[in-house]
Amino acid sequence: MPLRLEKRAERSSTMALVSPLIAIALTLIFGAAVFASRGVDPWHGLYVYFVEPLTDEWAREKMIVKATPLILMGAGLALAYRANVWNIGAAGQLQIGALFTGLIPVYFSNWQDPSVMPAMLLMGVIGGILWALIPAYLKVRFNANEILTSLMMVYIADLVFDWLVRGPMRDPQGHNFPKTVNFVGWQTLPHWGDIHLGALFALVVALGLGFMTYRMLKGFELLTLGSAPRAGRFAGFSAQRAIYFCFALSGGLAGLAGASDVMGVSHQLQTPYSTPAYGFVAIIVAFLGRLNPIGAIFSGLLLALTFLGGEAAQTSLHIPDKIAKVFQGVLLFFVLACDTLVYYRVKWESRK
């Protein structure tokens, strides 16, 4: 008897809210099974992975630092996805944003006054926007699939970043290491412990986008085009302008995430650049946050916890830190599966 998905006449609001919690619970059950298969007590493994990092103040600060780029990108992607604009290339936009940010310290190293900080942040935003507008243009002009084009741009960005940091932007006094000069003074973000100013940017951006989504005409326009494109066209909303806007917004925030990372954490550009992995994890942040920019705050913190848990599991349980990617991928699978069941019911159908 084959299975068939049948669309529900009306989705359950309660299940829509509860489904992320169900997905998290299923992920924990899967994680317990993984730890048991490795000969680790499941309860102890889950404690080390999800609870132990929260008991240490330094680890809590690191979690906020790791969550900062995830929240910035996740909030922008959430709004884009609600408008049915599928930007999958936030990882590349983050890299180009970081690259644009590094142009000032590399070529204007003597620029040391309060104006250099906003200038570098602005350069990061511009870099992310410019890179994101390429797949947006291809979508509008040639109707190219934005999922494929934005994804392919990630690998181009990675090669461009690697070539520039190893070549024209490399520190001549860096003993041939593939890195730029260090960012110093006003070229870095203020810190409170390990937490840098970028965390405040992430909070303000998520709250601001949440307000725009549900309290402003622009948000209504994007939600309408995403859920009822024909009604949006009758209302005079332009799908093409929405594509450009969503790519520019999500790309700019990815660029800001890259700028905040290099100005607040690494204080230089170096290759290989590990942070772009956050660009793909931000997709999970957006979906786990129910495609709500404010929800991205909580889901970003949870996904940041998985990175810390992976490091703790490697140290305490002698399990490869790649387990974090397993948890993240399984979490996305269960989130999408639960969302599917919110909108569709599984129906058994007998063969004739």
C-alpha cells in the first residue's frame, strides 16, 4: 500500500508552534542513539554536549559570539524565505563581506580614528550586497534558479578569498603565512569579556526585522508575495523588486556578519576561512526559528550551542567534533519533516 501526502484543509496553529520542539526532541533521541553506538552513556553524552557548556561563564560568552553571525544571517534569510526568495549563498556573501572589510586595514593601515570602524562595517555590508545581487540579477533577467546560482557563488567566493589573501592582500611581514595584517585599535570592535559589539548588532537587527515583518507595509508586501503571489500582483507589488530587496537584505546582513567576525574575533583575514560554515547553518537557524527574524535569536543560540557541544564532546568523550554537523543536519531534517506534516497528512492508498 503506497503512501501519499494529502494537503490539509487548514493547518493547526498549535502544531505549527510545537513542531520545532518535537524536532528538537527527536534530535536528542537520535543523538542518544549515536552516543550509545559509540559506547558512550547516552545521558552523559547529552549532558556533555548540551548542558555542560552552559555551566561555564566563558563557554556562555563563546556561545553568544558564535551565535552572532548565525542570528544576523538567519534573520535575513528568514525574511527572504517567507517571501519565497531562496538565497542559499549566505556563506559566500559572508566571505566577500569579510574580504571587503579587510581592504581598509590592508591598504589604509594608518587610518586610526573612530570613523574607521563604521567604514569597515559599511564595507562589509556593501560586499555582501554586491555578491548577493549577482544571483538576484540572474533570477530576474534570465529566470535562473536562485538556489543553484547562489550556491555556486559560494565556491567562487571561497576561491576569490583564498587567492586574494594568499596574494595581493597577504601581509609582507607575515613570514609567508596566508594572512593579512592584524586589525588594531579602531579597526576592531569593542569587547565586554569575549562578547563583542556584533552581538548587539544581531539583537537589534533581529528585533528590527521582526517589527518590519509584522508591523510595516514592506513586511506585508513580502509575506503576501511569498504566500499568495497572484494576490500580490493584483495589489501592485513587484516580485522582481522583492527579489532584489530580499537578496540585498540577506546578503548585506551576511556581509555584516563577516565584518563583525573579522573585526571582533579573528582581527585579520586568513585562509582557509572556517566561519563560512555558518552560512549553511544559518539556513537551519531560519527554519528552526519558524522563518521569523525574532525566532532566529533563539535558534541561533541553540545552533551555537551545537558547535560548543561538538568541541566538548571531542575533548571529554573523544568523539570527533564533526558530530556537531551530524546534529545540525539531523535537526534540519526533523524540522522540515515536522513542518511537512503540519501542512500535509500521510494517507495510505491501496493499489487498484
